[in-house]
Amino acid sequence: MENKHYDRPFTVDTADVITSDLLEPIEYAYKSKRSIDIKITQPEYTSVCPMTGLPDNGTIIIEYRPDAHLVELKSLKYYLMQYRNVGMFYEHVVNKILDDMVSVINPLYMKVTGEFTPRGGISSVGSAEYIKP
Amino acid sequence: MENKHYDRPFTVDTADVITSDLLEPIEYAYKSKRSIDIKITQPEYTSVCPMTGLPDNGTIIIEYRPDAHLVELKSLKYYLMQYRNVGMFYEHVVNKILDDMVSVINPLYMKVTGEFTPRGGISSVGSAEYIKP
Amino acid sequence: MENKHYDRPFTVDTADVITSDLLEPIEYAYKSKRSIDIKITQPEYTSVCPMTGLPDNGTIIIEYRPDAHLVELKSLKYYLMQYRNVGMFYEHVVNKILDDMVSVINPLYMKVTGEFTPRGGISSVGSAEYIKP
Amino acid sequence: MENKHYDRPFTVDTADVITSDLLEPIEYAYKSKRSIDIKITQPEYTSVCPMTGLPDNGTIIIEYRPDAHLVELKSLKYYLMQYRNVGMFYEHVVNKILDDMVSVINPLYMKVTGEFTPRGGISSVGSAEYIKP
Amino acid sequence: MENKHYDRPFTVDTADVITSDLLEPIEYAYKSKRSIDIKITQPEYTSVCPMTGLPDNGTIIIEYRPDAHLVELKSLKYYLMQYRNVGMFYEHVVNKILDDMVSVINPLYMKVTGEFTPRGGISSVGSAEYIKP
Amino acid sequence: MENKHYDRPFTVDTADVITSDLLEPIEYAYKSKRSIDIKITQPEYTSVCPMTGLPDNGTIIIEYRPDAHLVELKSLKYYLMQYRNVGMFYEHVVNKILDDMVSVINPLYMKVTGEFTPRGGISSVGSAEYIKP
Amino acid sequence: MENKHYDRPFTVDTADVITSDLLEPIEYAYKSKRSIDIKITQPEYTSVCPMTGLPDNGTIIIEYRPDAHLVELKSLKYYLMQYRNVGMFYEHVVNKILDDMVSVINPLYMKVTGEFTPRGGISSVGSAEYIKP
Amino acid sequence: MENKHYDRPFTVDTADVITSDLLEPIEYAYKSKRSIDIKITQPEYTSVCPMTGLPDNGTIIIEYRPDAHLVELKSLKYYLMQYRNVGMFYEHVVNKILDDMVSVINPLYMKVTGEFTPRGGISSVGSAEYIKP
Amino acid sequence: MENKHYDRPFTVDTADVITSDLLEPIEYAYKSKRSIDIKITQPEYTSVCPMTGLPDNGTIIIEYRPDAHLVELKSLKYYLMQYRNVGMFYEHVVNKILDDMVSVINPLYMKVTGEFTPRGGISSVGSAEYIKP
Amino acid sequence: MENKHYDRPFTVDTADVITSDLLEPIEYAYKSKRSIDIKITQPEYTSVCPMTGLPDNGTIIIEYRPDAHLVELKSLKYYLMQYRNVGMFYEHVVNKILDDMVSVINPLYMKVTGEFTPRGGISSVGSAEYIKP
Ligand SMILES: [Ca+2]
Ligand SMILES: [Ca+2]
Ligand SMILES: [Ca+2]
Ligand SMILES: [Ca+2]
Ligand SMILES: [Ca+2]
Ligand SMILES: [Ca+2]
Ligand SMILES: [Ca+2]
Ligand SMILES: [Ca+2]
Ligand SMILES: [Ca+2]
Ligand SMILES: [Ca+2]
Ligand SMILES: [Ca+2]
Ligand SMILES: [Ca+2]
Ligand SMILES: [Ca+2]
Ligand SMILES: [Ca+2]
Ligand SMILES: [Ca+2]
Ligand SMILES: [Ca+2]
């Protein structure tokens, strides 16, 4: 019962290929009147498991309450696409997305959740939160 | 791999074509006894994305606690139909519906939510709240 | 594009055909020991829209915490059947059911909810509450 | 363990109140080119059980292949509304709808199905077919 | 439109055929360390309606936080089977199961819920709670 | 690891308590015009497993094409209730229901299906058919 | 009980604003080897009901077996967007889409289905087929 | 990015530990009248993957038409339990179950299907058939 | 109605074959910045019922808030696989997994839940919690 | 309303990076006795759209009837992973997978289906078939 060895047919990048520059803020026109609760879902996220070198697939959920800026959705799509061939633990992916989003749109509140599809039968979800001091 | 250019086959309007005049209040007969929690769902909302000029589709949910007036449902249907060819960010649509509804029926509480169908795989939801001072 | 006129093929009654006499209380045998939380669902409710004269269909949900009496379910079925050809706004139906139920079984707590099926794409839900003073 | 008697709070009509006159045909513009398969669903049908005098609720499904005429949907809604207070076995309702529809739009093929909600735990479905000779 | 009379083809028992003796406690090995939240679901419960003499079907849910004892599941199955031909209102069934379970395993907390399938279109749910003094 | 013995808390009957006399035919008014396809579902069927003496639960589905008679639904409910405390293999239950129904309403076609809930993780479905010679 | 009159807040176009020029064929590279079965679904279709002047919403499904050409999906999106403010019966919409698609990609087989959301409780589906002679 | 090695914490058996002796036939009482279609589902099947030595989980479905014998369900449960620690490709498992069942109950027809849960994201289903010559 | 005896076709182990050594911690890189909420689900858990000697199947859910360490998922898979042939009550399994996980990754918070599939119709869920002192 | 330009953050490959060498056949042990129907599902497929350079996501389904060989599932996983950064129309992807699989395991029958997630609201499915001559 040998376990044949395969090479992954693509190159794995490190996290420094990812830049928050792709994220574009847009002005929130109702800032003077009230805030708003926003939930964005990208069910087609993919990156690479640093233990196995194999693709990880999942859903990224971003919940936030803006201050003066919203995130432009198309720019967020391109930002998340940067993780495609990067090898990172999902617990760290969730934290990095949170840090980058907070640095660009400076919200009152934000929570980032990653729901990852099963590997060896086991699925997992991680979520991290930021509250403006 | 060129990305062919298409013209949108309809004219995009601005938000000033929308009037709260279409919204009709009806008297709430039990005002002297107790209030009531109401949730209205319109899953066939459509407007236009101001970034791409393409249709946005979604569900508008209005939750409120009336004071002396309810909103008449058919008048609400015609009010929401005014957004059909208007170009607005959904975060601002949700706020404008809230402002117009509050001005017409003057409720104790109201929350407006917009759930928008996926674009580039990404879906989003926004909701804004009003509490009578 | 003319919009043909139809007459509704049945007579619409007013709310005074409805009597709370049909509701029968039964004794709650465990009153001395503890109360109980009860939720009753009638998904086959129908009445008539007073704006259009057309049938309204929906689900009536009654949640309560009895004091000394329960409502007998078959008597509740006949009570709700009285609304079949009555023309009332659903926000007022919910309040009238609550008033009639409270007068007959005198509960510690009661909430009545009406969930109405879509009209012109729009669905709505209303719920009113009573707490024994 | 007595089984209390209740009177139904509305009058039950017989089938002769129903007229196929309410059904309006509209011209099928592509008759010369090809036919089309159509399926219409009315999930809010109600009539009265002739055994118990109690409301029957269900879904009426009409599938057909038109020849020269389609049925106008609003006229069909008013036609079906005529059964609201009529006492008929559902197996006969399905046949009567089929006869009336065939007489008005004269299709190449038609099937009428009635799906009735549970009574005493038991639900039932009946369907009858017509093929143009 | 006569409503034919049928005799129920089985004998209805009274509540005194039910004994809590069938319930068997087992020792909770982690009592000294921490408690645990347990939820048991029996979706195949049946008893008899005392108004109509007809079977009632439903789901019994038992949620508890043990002190020194757990309930053995097979003994619970046989305990609940005792209600099969007993005529009791479900609001009283829920209270009796709670009393019997508390007397045998003496928990820190327990809640018993009965969800009953529709009769005449109407379904209902009842739940009662116990907190160790 | 002993497997404690329990006695079933009710008496198990044999199949001869079941009589087809409870089944009532009603006239099919459209016999001269066309037949109809009927499907009846009783999801609250119960009988007893002859191997273990424990309740079996399941759904009985009767599909048929009548000749001159339909089965009256309330009579069918009482007929099926006769199996409540009878010990029979489900493969034989399905055949007995088919034989009794055929003898009373003499259909053009009939199929009886029993879908039984899991025992020891294993669920099973059986169905038998009759075609009028 | 008057039925207030509303004007639709947008202009309704006629079918001649729609051109099949927007549809772009792409070459099917495996034509010499085998054909392929393709099913395309656009759940965000909208046009206008010519009876009421109100929006119709639905899903357009195109199933085909190409000969030498496929349809490019982005061009199909822009083609279908042309119906947004056009007033047509859905039975005719389905036929027009079929005619336009067949003229541009000349398939071995094609079926167009339109599933329309409920109006007055009634939903409907229509589908038309083409087979290459 | 090393891939740590783990040893499986149980012994893997070969297929010869499995005996069809555990399967018990029971007589089919209606053999002289008609056959019956039976479908048995065991959703808690488990065996071991011979490539990786890891557990495989899935659902085994057995569909058959008996001649003179049925399979007793509890005996089938014990028969299937024999595969728990056996290392076999699922395509061969399905064939072995089919051979063993056919040898014991000699049916007119039998089909065995195995639906296996995802491994590395990939799920698979296999089914083999037997028809009595 | 005898209840045939079967021998379980595999050996049942005791809990001392299980070692927490298989669980591998990995460093949580964002410890200095913020914690994270993690939920891991293994729906393919199996062990053995100590009352019957038969397999128990279920889902193990681990929710935690790490301090300095995460659990490596593949190591968790192998850890849980150790229970495959062990005979333990599920209420004790949940506690043992919690103790072992806490000893290895020392989290701020952890909750372990076991959802077990039905036996004799009855399913059950148990969950235990740990909060860092 | 400008439409900002983004560059895709990864390199797109052409189809010649894909080799069928990764697919490993395994012997079908029951070839002499009977064939088997197999259905394999990979819901985590991804490649790149050659029109937009953006990721396409979908499910690949392979249904086949083997002759002398099965495909080893882990080798299939690595084979499909080769498409990750390749730019191909999905209609051609389905054909290429079919060609490669047929060349390696030479089945009696095979069908490959690709179900692709929505782009611009539009989803599509394609499937191609092979029958051994
Ligand atoms: Ca930027
Ligand atoms: Ca991983
Ligand atoms: Ca106004
Ligand atoms: Ca947009
Ligand atoms: Ca009274
Ligand atoms: Ca007419
Ligand atoms: Ca009836
Ligand atoms: Ca005892
Ligand atoms: Ca009789
Ligand atoms: Ca059994
Ligand atoms: Ca063109
Ligand atoms: Ca319309
Ligand atoms: Ca034997
Ligand atoms: Ca495997
Ligand atoms: Ca270790
Ligand atoms: Ca090779």
C-alpha cells in the first residue's frame, strides 16, 4: 500500500506578492447622516496549503461598518485574486485580509471570515475582528 | 485576449427622477393600543451599477414599527420601480429608500436592507437603520 | 395596453361577522407547577384584501405562554376560518386575532404573526405582542 | 372524549356558479412557425371538500401545447377564483378545469394537475390529460 | 353532505400505564470536571388525541445539563414507547416527560419540547423547562 | 457490555384484525370521458416489526388510475390506522394494502409503495404493482 | 374599496429595438470530432408585460447542440439586456430568442425556456424547440 | 513544505474476513402472486482505502426484485459491518456485495450502488447490476 | 418473535489506545495583534457504543479561540481516527477530546460538540466547554 | 462612469502544459464478470477564461463504464489541477478531458460534464460523450 508521489503542476508564491494597493476606497455619501452594515461574500476564493502545496478553496466573508469610505467591489475581486497561488495557512489569510482592508478604508468595525472546503473530510472556518479604537 | 466593448442598450437616469410622492401612507387603526413589527420583501428590485452601467439585481427588505401610519404595498411597488434605470451605488440606494420612507410614514423604527446578486462571483448586502428620536 | 376589469366572483364581508365565541379554552393541568411555551402554526389562512377585493393567503403563527387555560386547536381552526371572505388589512387582522385570543384564554404572554404570500412580487410579515399586566 | 360539532362559517356553492366565460384567449403569434410547451402554476387554489364542508387548499398546474391561442393569465386567475366557495371532489375539479380550458383555447395538448395539502396527514395529487384528436 | 362516523381500530389507554421505572440513569464520569449540554431527539413519537381518539405524531426533544447522571438512550426509547396508545393533550405530555426525567436523573437543567405534525392544517409546538433549585 | 432486555409496552396483533370493509369507494363522475392519475401519500403510517416487536414508521404512497371508483380519503385513513399494532414485514404490508384496495375500487392500475424510516442506520422502500387484466 | 391608478415610471419599447447583431459566434474547435450539449442559464432576465406595463422577471434557459459555432457568453448577456424595457408576451419572447440564436450560430438543436416569477400568485414557464432540418 | 508521515492507528484486513454466511434470507410470502421492488440504503458504510490506508465512508444502496426470498435487514447490517477494517477499492466492494447477495437470496434482479464521500475534493459513485438469466 | 444474536465482526478497544501525542500545534502568527475564532468540523467520526458493541457515527465540531497555538488539521484527523474501534459513551468522548486538545494547544476558549446519528430513531448531541482560567 | 483597468495578478498558460501522463489506470478486477457504472465529481475545478483572463470555477463530472481499467482518483486530482492557470473555453476543456481520459483507460462509455459558476449572472453547463466503437 504505497502512497505515490506527485508534483504540484504550478509554482507556489509567498505572501509578499500581495499588495493592498489594488483595494480602492469610494466615498460613503451618507457619512454625516448614519453608518450602514455591509456584508460581502466571495465564494470562489482559492489559495494554496503550505503543508501540502495543494489548492485550498473556500468562501471569504467581509462584514463591516464604514466610516468615510466603502470598498469598491471590483477592486476587492482583484485584491483577493492575488492569493490564488500563494501558500498561507487560512488562519493567517483571514488576518492579512483584515489588516489590508482596515489600512485602506479605515472602518468603524470589520470582521473577516474564511470558510474552507473539506480536506480529508475535515472543514474549517476562521474569523477575526477589528473595532476602531 | 482582447476584451470587446459593448454599449448598454438603455439610458441610465440619475437619482433625481425618484420621488417619494408615490409612497402612500394608510392609517394604523390600532395605534392607541399597541404597535406592530412589519417586514416587507421585494425580491425583484433592479437598478443600474454606476461603475459599469450594467443592471444590478437584488432584494429590498424593509422592517419597521409604525407610529400612526403604515405604507400601502402597491404604492411601495411603484416607488421602488422608479429605480429601474437609475445609476446608484447600492450603499446609497439603501439610505435613500430609508430617508423617503421615514419622511412619508414617520415610523417609530425602520431598517432597510438590500441584498444584491453576485457580480464577478462577489455578492453583497447593506442595511441602514432609523430610530425615532 | 388596456387593463381589463374583472369582478370578484364572491361577496366580501366586514369584520363584524367574526366572533371570538368559537374559541374554546381548555384547562392547563400543570398551572400550579410551571408554565409552558406554545407555538401554533396555521399555514392555510385566507382573507380578502380591502384595496383590491382579491384573496390574501398566508400563515398565521400564535406563540403564547398560558396562565390557567390553553386554546383548543379545533376551535381555533374554526375561529380562523371566519376570516375567509372578510376584507381587512393584514396589519389589522393580526391585532384582532390577538385581542380575541387574549380575551378568551387570558395568557401570561402572546404574540400573533401573519406571513402573507407575495403580491406584485412583494411579500410582508406583521406581528403584534401582548404581555399580561 | 366527545367530538364537539362546529358549523362552517360560510356558504358552500355548487359547481354551476363556475363559468368558462371568464377565460380569455390571446392569439399565439408563432403558430405558423412552431408550437411551444407552457406550464402554469397557481399555488393558491382553494375550494371546499363536499364530504366535510371544510376548505381544501392546493396547487393547480396547467401544462399545454397551444394551437392558435394562449390563455391570458389574469383571466385564468379570475376563472380559478370562482371555485373558492364551491364544494367539489378534487378529482372532479381537475376534470372540470381541463374541460373548460380545452373549450376556450382548443390546444394541441393539455394536462391539468391538482396537488392538495394534507388532511388527517394524507395528501393527494390528481392529473387528467387531453390530446387533440 | 353527511360526515360519516368511524370507530378508532385500537384501545386508548390513560396516563397511568406510563412508568418512569423504564428510564435508566448512567453515571456521568466527568461530573467533577465540568458539565455538558445534551440534546436528544426522538422524531418517531406517537400518542393519541384525547379530543378525537386519533393518533398524534411528533418529535420529542430533550435538552439537559446533567449533574451526576445521564439517561441511557435505549431505556429512553422504551419509556417514550409507553405513550403509543395513551390519550393525552400534548401540552400535558411535555410536562409529564419533564417530571419523569427530572425524578430519575436529577439534572442541573432540562427542557422538553414536543413538535406535533399538522391536524386540520394546524401544527403546534410546546416546551417546558426545569432549573435545579 | 450486556444488552439489557426490555418488554414492549403494548400488545402486538396479527394481520387478521385488518378488514378492507373500512375502505369506501366513491363514484368517478368522469369515467365516460377519461381516466385520471392519482397519488395519495400518508407519511404517518406505523405498524410493528415482527422480528423485534418494535414500532416501524414510514410513508405509504398509493398511485392509481381509477376505472369507475375513487377511494374516499377519510376511509383510507381509518383503513391504514388498523395496522398500528399489527406485526408484519413491510414487504408483506405493501402487498396486503394493494390486494385490499384493488378488491374495493377495482382500478385500471395501482402501485403501493412503503418507505420505512431507518433501523440500525438502514432504511428501506418496497413497492408492488397491479395492472387490470 | 377603490383601486388607485399609477403610471409606470419608465418608457416601454417595442420589439424592434432588439437586434441579433449583438450575438457573437465563436468557433467550436471539436466540430470534426463530436458535438457537445450546452445549457446556459440567465436568472436575471427582465422585460415588460404588454397587458399591465409592469416589469416581468424570470430565468431564460438556452439548451443547444452546436454545429460549427458556439455563442460567446458576454455577447449573449448584452443581447438579452435589450429586452429590459420591451413590452412582449413571454410566449413570444421565447420564440424570438430562439429565432435570433438559430440565425447566428446555426446549431444542430436548440431549446429556449423562459421561467417567469409569479404574478397574482400564478407563475408560468414556456419553452420552444428547433431541430436542424 | 514537508508532508509529515502518520501511521494509521488500526490494522487493515483483507477481503477474506468477509463471509456471506451472515446474510439471512426470509421467505417472500407473495411470490405466487407478484414480485416487489425493494430499495435498501445504508448511509453509514465504512471500509479502508487500499491506496492510502485511510477510512473510506459512504452509502451503500441495494435495489432488487426478489424471487422466493427477501434479505433480513438486521443480518444485512452485520454483513456490511464486516467491511469496516477491510482495504478494498470501492469499485470492487460494490461487485463483492452484489455477488454475495445474489448467492444468498437469488433475486430476479439486483443493483448495488456505493456513493463515497469526497477525498481531496473528489467524490465518486459506482453501481453494478445483476439480472437472473 | 425471537431476536437472533450476532457477534460484532471486529475487536473493541478501550480508551487507553488513544494518545494526544498525535495532535500537533502550529504557531499562531498574529498572537500579538488579535485572536481569531475557529470552527473545525469532522463529519466522518466513528467509534463503538459500549452498550451494544455496534458502531456509532457522528460529526465532531471543535470551536476555539487560540492563544499562541493552532491545531494542525491533518494531525487532528489522525488523532480522531484513533477512536474508530474504541468503546466509549459519546458524552465521555466529547470530554476526552476537549481535555486532549486543551492540553496540547492551550487555547483561550474551546467547545467540543458531538452530533450522533440516530439509533432506534433517537439522535443525540453533546457539547462541553473550556475557558482559560 | 469610467471602468478602471486591472491586470490579472498571475500568468495564464496555454493548453500544452497539460499532459495525460498524470492519469494512472488501475485494473478492474471484475472485467470478466460484468462492467460497472461510475460517476466521479470534482467540485473544485478552476481554469482561466481566455476572453477575460479571469478565473473560471466549476464542477467537473466524469461518468463512465470501464472495460479493463479504472482511473485512480488521486491521479485524476493531479491531472485536473494542471488546468488551474490555463486559458481555455470550457466547451473545449470538456472535450480535452474526455480525449485524455479515453486515451488512458479506454472505457466502454464515457461522458464528461463541466458546470461553470455564473459570470455576469449567466451560468453554463457543457457535456460531451464517447462510446467505444
Ligand atoms: Ca490603491
Ligand atoms: Ca489544508
Ligand atoms: Ca403621495
Ligand atoms: Ca456592481
Ligand atoms: Ca365559546
Ligand atoms: Ca370570454
Ligand atoms: Ca378533503
Ligand atoms: Ca429504573
Ligand atoms: Ca365498505
Ligand atoms: Ca424492522
Ligand atoms: Ca455580430
Ligand atoms: Ca404578466
Ligand atoms: Ca447464513
Ligand atoms: Ca480513496
Ligand atoms: Ca505531538
Ligand atoms: Ca501515467
